[in-house]
Amino acid sequence: MSGKIAFVTGATGLLGSNLCRELVLQGWRVKGLVRSIDKAKRFLGNSGVEFIQGDIENVPAFAQQLKGVDVVFHTAAFFREYYQPGSDWEKMKRINVNGTIELLQAAEAQGVARTVFISSSGVIQTYPDQPATETAPYSTFADKNLYFKTKVLAEQEVYRFLETSKMDVVMILPGWMMGPGDAAPTSAGQLVLDLLRRKLPGVINGGASLTDVRDVAAATVKAAERGERGGRYLVAGPLTNMKDIALEVEAISGVKAPRIEIPDGVALAIAWFLEKVTGLTGGVNPMPLAGIQSLFEKASLSSAKAERELGATFRPIRHTLKDTMLWYQSQGYL
């Protein structure tokens, strides 16, 4: 049993909730920062997590709760730009960049020895002919995708912080995460729901390094125990295309997958149009432009370092999809 105390930000999020469960399973005492106690009770009520109500936009309000904590796990982030229209650049920068550095400073002031910061694999420049590693430069695409851009800026702030700080910071760069507990849902969870509800007219010729969130959570705990100070670890599953995801969902559920492949230009035009319409109406865009563009990148990533140093493993996509569907069923989404 670990007996250590963890403080997890974004505890009701997809990664945060799975990370809380993994930590409890491994004998940690867990404090989870949540904006809504009601939501926390609904999704983490039986987990043994102590809920701390608070917000990354106001770190001083919960800073005292960091006293006596061994490791801070910072999973909270604002990613509206990635999934929905409407430029929330100032808010996104305030939470993802300023909030991160304020949290690190508060944690150090309270004597926390180590923080694991969740960045994104979207900051990595990928190549069409080989899987990219942590040594790749920052992605040029990150300039267009404001969520990825805040993660680049946050990483740069972390490096600056480490120059003058005694605290350890380790960074995890997850792939496109999917799995049970996706209450929001994120774009991956929404894709599964849309396929099950037969809401998609076709699939695009895109793909991403689909990664089970539970595999990311397990690697994140290991990063707290043995990740190198200032180290970055890509934790991303194999590149999986959208057609394969749709066919796997069909194989598991029996719900027919869309057979039409939407040409790239058409998909971008539809996404752009929906962006404009939902931007005006305030609705939800089923095809966010930034999301479609990132799927067209078909980013192939190597997790060799995380496998070697953190013992990261990746379960088959069928297991992930099946468990995601069962979770949505159990929660009344379908």
C-alpha cells in the first residue's frame, strides 16, 4: 500500500476520474478538486475520494488543501476551442497556462515534492513516414489549434519554473483518450454515442492515436513514482482510423456503421459551415473544425519511452470501445 496523499485537479473529467480510481486502488489517499460536488458524487460517489470544491481560475481559494500532499496531479484544462466554436482564448489561457503556473507555485509553497502535469500529444510535431517521439519540435499545427497552443505555452512555463524551483515536475502527453467515465462527453465519447445513435452520415478519412484513458491513468501514477524531473512522456496508443472505429462499434453493438467516406474537402467545408452556424446560434457543433483538422493530421506517435521507463501498456481498441459503450449504457446515455 502506498499511503501517500494525492491531489487531483479536474477529478470529474475523463482522465481525472479514472486517475482517482487508479490511485485509490493503489492505496493512495486522494483529494479531488471538483467544481461541482453534486457531479462528483454522481460519478465518483463510491470511490473513496475526498472532494475539494474549487476552480483552477482561483488557486488561492484551495491552496491550503495542498498542505501535506505528496503529489499533485494536474489534469484540469479548458478545451472548448478544440471541440466547439467561439474563441475563448483569454479564458483558455487563464486556465491552461496561468492556472498551471499558479498551481505549481502554490504546491511548492505548501511543500509538495512533485507534480505530474497532463499536457497533450497535440504539442508534438508529427511526420507522415515515422512515429514522432518526445524529441520532436513543437507542432506547427498547434498555432492553429488554440487548445494545443495553450499546452505548448504551459510546457514552456513549466520549464521556466523548474529553473528556479526545487519541486519535481513530470509531464504526460496523452493520445486521443477514450474510455468509461467520459461524462462530458469529450469528442471521442461523442463519436461513440453518435455512431450508436446512427447520427453520422459518413466517416472522414482521418485518424488519431486512440488511447484507453485507464492506460493513461496507470502510466500517470507510475510517472509520480519514477518519472524523471522535467521529463515528458508520450502515452498514446496506435494510430487508428475513423473507419476502423466505426466498424469496431458495429461489430460490438450490431449497429450498422456508415459506409460513406466523406471527402476531405467536403468534410472541412461542412465543419467550417457548422462552425459559423453554431457560433451564431450557440448550439453544439457535431463536427468541430479544429477536431476535424487534427484527425486529418493522422498523428503517429511513439510511446517507447513511456513503455520503457513507466511500464506503459495499451489494451486493444475493442476492449476500450466495449467498456465505453457499457458505461454509457449504465449511466442512461443510450
